[in-house]
Amino acid sequence: MDKEKIKMKNILVILLLLVFTSMNFGQVKVVATTSVIYDLVKEIGKDKVEADYICRGDQDPHYVEILPSYMLKLRKAELFFKIGLGLEIWAQQLIDGSRNDNLKIIDLSNGIEKKEIPAGKVDASQGDIHPYGNPHYWLDPYNAKIMAAEILEALLAKSPENSEYFKKNYQNYISTLDKKLIEWNSKMKKAEGRSIVFFHASWIYFAERYGLKISGYVEPKPGIPPTPSHNAELYNIIKKSGANVIVMENYYSDKAPNQIASQTGIKVIKVPIAVFGMEGIDSYIKMMDYIINNISGNL
């Protein structure tokens, strides 16, 4: 065999090795609707999962553009995790477009104690009301433990050969989270009973967990843009309640909150409510750290 053939054979062997080493054998292929779910999946599955997500951390999860690339992600996936409760109104279209009959869909809201379930008929005049309850339950960090348990169960069912690995990662994460819960409870204790204004109706789980009083919202109704007349009403609400901060998701415009602040002296705090929603926020724990540190430090 001449030198040229040997050289070509060696190149071919190297290429094949690169291909095989880059392949993820035995990994569970997961897609999550949000980066919060993605982070929990990665904490439990680590290198035994190949995970991705749809909604960016700096994006409103209610409204996601339907793209063919998202359908392709689901076509290759085995598990699809979602928040549920009507948050991802776009998810079913992606599922249908993926044409993946083997895709298992896991709704993480199943074990959650739902809040703000509307009574009576729901219609568009009420704004973006979710008929099955408020879907922003991940902002109560105790609910992250419920979500993690659901994720563990799904991974165990899909890949029982990795059960001990998943269980160990789950226990390690819950141990870390429990320590943070003690820290967060301590920081928020001084805020108990304080009045606060929020931008969107995302915060009922967080507020009830830490004993906050929601004085009002910048949006007149969920998903309805702020109006001058509603801003005027908020001036009086802020004055009467003694609220001194407006907390808002960082993907909304702060024009109306800043106008309210200029008239009342209230402080506007912008926070991420998803992983990767802000530079340096690359985990659920860091996200909750940021939220709690900023709220507790300003009330």
C-alpha cells in the first residue's frame, strides 16, 4: 500500500472517530418549552440527556413565533416538557407540526396547587385569563421541587438503566435547593406584609409564598397594555398602600412604570423570570437569587 493510500486511510479513520465521539449514545432527547424547565432537566439528567428549549429567557412565554426549526427539534425529541395551564398556547401547533407520534408530553403543572382559577365564563374582555389557573407557578421556589420530581419520574420511565444516576443528581439538586430555600425565606421574612405593585399577573405564587400584599398591576388586565387612565388610578393606589416598588419582567417595556415612578417616587425593579433572561442568570437558583435579592433589598 503506497503512502498516499495510507494517508487517506488514516484521515478516514480520524473522521470516523470524530463522528462517533460526537454522537450522544444512550442520551434521552428532551425539549422543554422554557429555559427554567431546561435547567431542571439538565440538573437531573446531566450528560445522560440531550436537552433543548423553545422560548428564550428574555422572551414573553405567552407569545412565541412558530418556526419550522422548533418543529424539527420536537421531531427528534423523545420527551417534551411544558409548564401547562395554557401558558404555551403555541405548543400544540409545534407538536402537530413535528409529526412525531412517539413524542411523550409531560405537563409539569399536574402536581401544582393552582391559584387564581377563574369562576364563571372566561372571555377576551378579561384579558389573558388562564381558565385552568395562573401558570406562573415556578416563581414559588417550593414548586420547583414538584417540577423536579415530575422530571425525575419521566426520565426514570424513559431510561430505567440510568435510574441510580438520575436519582443521585435529583437528590443533590434538592439538597442544594433546600439550603437556598432557607436562605430565601430568611431574606424575605422582613418583607412579609409589605405592599407591592407588579407589572403583569405573574406573581401570585411568589407573593403568597412570602406574604406580600399585591396592591395592583401596571397592566389594567393581564396582557392588556398600560393606559394613562389606569396609571392615574395606580397613583392613588400607591399612595394609599405605601407600596414603594414596582416589580416587572425585564422583557416588558418600562415606559409606563417609569412614568408612574416619576409621579410617585416609587422604584422600578426589572427582573428575569427565566433562565438566561439576563446576563449571568444561567440557572434557576441564580434567577431566584436575583429576584429575591432585588425585592428584599428594596422593600
